[in-house]
Amino acid sequence: RILEVRPEDAPQHQKKIMEVKAIVDKELGFANRISEDPSSGVIDMTSYIYISKKRVVGLLMVKRIQRAYELLSSNQGNDGNDTNSDDNDNHNHSSSISRSLNPSKALLGIHQIWVHNSHRSRGIASKLVTAARDNFIFGMMVPLELVAFS
């Protein structure tokens, strides 16, 4: 079962999301910022939690965005064109990440996605993303092309 918790929902629902997010952040290795209010990251996001046998086993946090930037592989230039040459075919494998300079339209930004270790490879993450695409904007299923990681 998937539950949706929006920013305008009851404070006790928001509190539960913050508790789950604290566990997820710890498991994913997110750094705690002492100066930051722990609820600040939850206030403007819609959360989807996957519940199995009365336990939360999946979390997806999303927000509305207007644009996204495509990530480029190390052999692409900023314009997105392949700049591969014979010299660096198999020799230069950079671990750097760069993004396109040209934004593309997007509506749904995935901020964080997590599934409990013992429940992975069961399609839970896909079900959470599908639920967000179906329900995030009333009356519209957000096309995959308009979904981005934020």
C-alpha cells in the first residue's frame, strides 16, 4: 500500500515522514546539518511511503520543478555532442560529472528514493515513482520525459 503525504497534510503525518526520513538519511549517508531545521527539507515536498505488513519499506520524496539539466558522460561536451576521439577511446575514464548548459522542461523532481534492503528487487521503487506520476498533479499523469532527479 502506498500513502501520499502532501505539505498541507496534518502535522502528525509530517512528523512521521520526518522520522522515516531521518532513518533513510542515516542509511543513505546523508550528512546532518546542525544549523538546519530537520523539517525544512520535508515542508515543501510531497512524500510517498510504501507500507508492507505495517512497516515502512519505501520512501519517495518529490517536488514540483520547472526545468532539469541532462547529465553528460565524460566524453560529451557541454552541447551534448560526442567529443570522443581515438586517443581517449579506452584510456581516459574520468569520474567527473558535468551537466548540459541547456535546460529542458520538467515537472516532477525526485529528491530522494529509498527501499529497505530486504525489500529490494520487487519493483517497489518503480511503484512509488508511478504513484507520484499518477497523483502529483491532479488530472494528469506526468510523462517520464518530464521526470528528473533534483
